[in-house]
Amino acid sequence: MLSMFESNTIANRARQANKGKRIQVENAHLAILGGTTPDGYDRMWQKTGGGANGLQSRFIPVGTTTGLMPVNPRESTSKAMECLQQVIMLAQKPKQTIYLEGEANKVLTDWWAPYQKTPNLSMTRVLDMVKRMILVLAVTNINPAAGEDLMDADNPHIAVGADLAKQACLFGDYVIKMRERLNPMDSYTFVQAFENAILKVFEKHPDRPFTERDVMTLLNVYKKPGGIGSFKQAWKNCSTVPIMTQIGYNRKGNPAYKKAA
């Protein structure tokens, strides 16, 4: 999968299917689109090492607050079909040279500068994603008044102004926020996954006291792989490190904890 994301050539040895001969595929393109709940997204990365090997950073998480789909989904509208035809036409038109105007380049540079000062995993490859978004916005927002024409093979140049660059940068902010909210840390066991989740709870609310039951409820332990047994072991491990320290008891007499100093 990593090779397919980085290039359009892939090779693999399928011994049983092809008697040990290497299969070479060229001009291949990989695109993955899927949907899941936040809990499902968390579990999807367990035991993959997706954070360490770079696979996770190649996905763009997009969230929605829309409710369940209706029993009878609406049919595609004429507007949706019109948009689809426009995309098909764009794909068939001549290649273009897309470049940033001076002001647009400054917008992109100024936007990225603060992130560079405090780098974190949520920022990985986001700058490249923003540049790709600029390409998409450029060809879908042609300005005929500026002499831009996708059918003009003699002058295949599209200038990107500051406005489109700002839109792409806002998309970059969105991707980073979604990753911070949804992306789990690397884990190779259910216990380690719970350890990471417990750490995240205390890091997100450093001044708030939690009992073990509070954390169990927040993490929805009963529906997670490994269940209570894995959580109990993870809680014990986090107490030993320590990730949290006991500060007293709640009204029911249960130990309450805060993030360790």
C-alpha cells in the first residue's frame, strides 16, 4: 500500500497464483474511500503500526455530524449529475501548468510557518495535501477573464491567486484538527491501545480528576477489543509508570486521579 501511495508502479510475487513469477503492474493508481464511526476508526489502526510506518499520515480524515441515512435515500439530483459531467470533462482536457502568484505563495508560506515552530505527528504530509488541494481548486475555479482556458493547448497555464490559497490552507487546518481528534497512537496489542487511550484522556484534561470508572465510561471499554481485562491491565500499567497520580477520593470513596506532573 505504501508503494502504491508513493508511485504508480508496483510489483509482487504471487507464488501460488502465478507459479512463483513476479507480477509487474505499471501506471497503477490507488485510491481508498471509506466510512466508519470514531470508535471504528480508532480500532481500524490497531496492530498495523500505521503511525510508525507512515501509512496513517497518507489518509485524510473527514468528519460529519449528519445523522443516520434515511430509509429511502434520495435519488441523485440533476445538479449532482451536472457536477459529475464537469469532472469527467476536466479529466479529459489537456495538461496544465499551475503556478502560485506571489501573493498566493506568501499566503501558503505564512500559514505553514507557525506549524513548523511546533511540529507534531498530526502535521505529517499536510503541506503536500494542501498543495494538492490547490491543484484541485485551480482547475475547478478557472477565471476566463484572466485568459485561462483549459482547452487552450497553446497556453496551458493557470495562475492561483491568494483567495484559493487561503481556502486550501483552511483545509489544511481542518485536516490537522481532525487528526488530533481522531488519530490513535501506534499500538500492537489491546493493552497498549488502552494505555494510549488512557494517556490521551489525562493529557486532554490535565486539571480534571478521574476515577477508573470515569475513564472506562469515556473510553466505552465494553465495546472495545480486549474489553475489561485489557483495560484493567492497561490501568495498572499506567498507575505504575505513572501516567496519573492519586489526588484523593470522590464522594463515593473511589480513588480519583489527575495527570502526573
